[in-house]
Amino acid sequence: MTSLSVETLAAAAAEPITSAGNAQLGIAVLAGIAVIVLLITKFKVHAFLALTIGSLALGAFAGAPLDKTIVSFSTGLGTTVAGVGVLIALGAILGKLLADSGGADQIVDTVLAKAGEKSMPWAMVLIASIIGLPLFFEVGIVLLIPVVLMVAQRGGYSLMRIGIPALAGLSVMHGLIPPHPGPLVAIDAIGADLGVTLALGLVVAVPTVIIAGPVFSKYAARWVDIPAPERMIPQRPSEDLVKRPSFLATVATVLLPVVLMMAKALVDIVVDDPEHQVQRVADVIGSPLIALLAAVIVGMFTLGRAAGFTKDRLSSTVEKSLAPIAGVLLIVGAGGGFKTTLIDIGVGQMILEFSEDWAIPTLLLAWLIAVAIRLATGSATVATISAAGLVAPLAADMSTSHAALLVLAIGAGSLFFSHVNDAGFWLVKEYFGMSVGQTIKTWSVMETIISVVGIVFVLLLSLVL
């Protein structure tokens, strides 16, 4: 995976493109973030443009030459897209294959057929977590919510009792588990090991999703007791298919990249010899690019062909999967440009100097920075990218496990209290037919629980590892 190494980041931080003092740099960072926040929230400017303009403003406020600021931004954008762009594209293809082939429906139908009334919230968490692995959050919502509404309507369940666990499963995957864009970019910026981050992310994700999903849904159902809105229950995506892939084949395909990446992490720990043939093979097949590419190729047969797709239909599915991610790629890339501009003007060194006198743990600091940016911009991805850029130099002397925990701390912070400046807030509100107040009492509180519980478990792990 092409990335900025920790050494590169440290070197960049050590040789800033401006001679501004810490006070001016601090003001520049606040002003740059304020520009991004105002553009996104008040003027409704697309996040890509807001991040681009904010990066230039950041350099100007810090007194850096405009030409060097442009180079920093462009370099960061290019490096970030090179590191995660292909992975985002492969994840989108796998997600589209899963949806169009009816594989997602097969998972849903199989699990629900075996779930009773008491176990239904747990079944929804399982469904959302499995489906959420290869899908972007917004795609997962669009795919899952119709299922949630149908289950609630046909089974006579409380909408919140079914919906909150599903949303929690999706949200936790989005914030903590690669190959989602946020965690991938944070791993890239901090120089963390992807396999270790994935393994520790799953350790944090399981208790977090249980507390924020099935447990919290009991209270959410009491606070907001509404029926599934009839107008939002559409036709199932795969009702026009003659056949669907099997449950086992679908689950195996979705979990293939996760298994390959975790196998690589395990071999790295057990063998611990970069020249050993077994480790070299594991490093190749467990790299994110090969793992996701393998899942896509396998999915064309286990999902596409199994659903009766012709070569033309497969080609069309792949083509349609790539168009919607253009915006995501640009936002992630521009976020990487903003991150590199932060580092190049010397913010990384400034934080290193300040943090020497702070009593606050680095993991908690990273979480608080991500929380602040999340609350301001409404974007989990922007919060993750910006926070990762700010705290990346602090990871230089960290162990492999603590660098991974730093990524997870940022990811947890990026999910804190979704409100009216978050597109996900309005998506959930409209699909569930809730008022703004009802959405805050359910969705926003659930996101906050995920964030707080997530950082608690990250801090607990840091004491053990």
C-alpha cells in the first residue's frame, strides 16, 4: 500500500514551509478548519471544494508561500489517492455485486428465517455487520433500511428495536474497520499495520456494537415508538432475479478479504522474518489490494454468475459501481491534501512540542480532536483525515499495537454525535419518517454511545497491550 511513512511525516514536520511561531500556527489551524466548517455548513459547498479552499487558507494564515502550499496540497492529495483510491474502488465493486446479485438479500432472509422475536435485534446487528464490511455507510443504509422497514412491518416489531441495531452495525464498521475509507486513510497517515488495526478493530467493535445496538435499542424504542412508514418500503432489490447466490458462498466472499488480511497479520506475528518464504507469500496475498481484488474476482463467480449474470451484465455492474464513488475519492484525496498542508506548515512539530507538557494521553487527545472536527463539519471521513494528520507525528515512537489503537481512537471520535450538518442524519430521519427531535434522541445518541464506548475500550486495550 503506497503511503507516507512515519519517517516522511516526521521529516516534513521538522522542515516546515513557514517560519511562523506556534501561536500563529495555532490560529492558522483554527482559521483553516473554520473556513472548511463555514463552507460546508453555512454555504453548502461540496466537501472537496471546501477542503481545497481550506488548505489554501491554512497556508495563507500560516504565512507560507502560496506556491509551496499548492505543492503540499497536491502532494498530499496524490499520495492519499494512490494509497487508498484503488481500495475504495474495489470495495465499491464488491458492494455493488453483493447488492445486485441478491447476495445481500440472501444473507438477510437466511438470518431472519432462523431468528425469533427476542433474537431479532441481534440478527439485525449480524446482518448489518456482515453487509457493512464491504459497503460505504450511505450505500449500506440505502440497502439495509428497506429490509429493516419490511421486518418491522411484517413482524409487528418496534421500528427502533430493529433499526437501531442495524444502524449501529453499519456505523461501527464504517468508523473502525478497514477497508472503509476513514480507517484506511488514518492507517495510511499514521503508518499503522492494517492487519493489526483490523484485528484490534474487531475486538473493540464487538462490545461497542452490542451496547450501542441491541442494548440501547430497548431505550430508543421507548423514547420513540413509531411504525414503519409505508411510503418508504420499496420493492426488494433482487425480486426480478431468477436465482440468487447461496448464503454460504455470499458470506465466504464478503469475509474473504478480512480473512486474508488477518492471516497476514497472524503470519507476521508468528514467523516474524521478512525474508521467510511463508511471510513473503502472506504479505502479498494479505495486502489490502490483493485481498480485495481476490474478493472481487471470486465475487464475479460466486455472486454474479450464481445470479445468472451475463458477461455484459457483470461489466455493467462494475461500471455502475464506480460512478458514485467519484465524490468519495475526491473528498478523501482533498482531505489528504489538507492533512499534508497541516504537516508541512509545522503543525505536527508544534503538537509534538506541546504534548510533551500535556498530562492527557495521546489516544484520548486524538479522540478529542476527531470529536471536535466531527461536530464542526458533520463528516466522519473529514474528521478522521484531519485528526490523523494532526496527530501522525505522535505515532513515530509508538509500538505496532498502539499505532493501531491510535487509528481506532480517531475512528471512534469521528462518529461522535451526528447532528443536522451530517448527511447520514437526514438520511436516517427521512427513511424512518422521524422528526428532527426524534432523530436526535435515537440516531444521534446511538452515534455518541458508539464513540464513547469505542474510546473506553481502546484505552482499556492500551493498558493491556
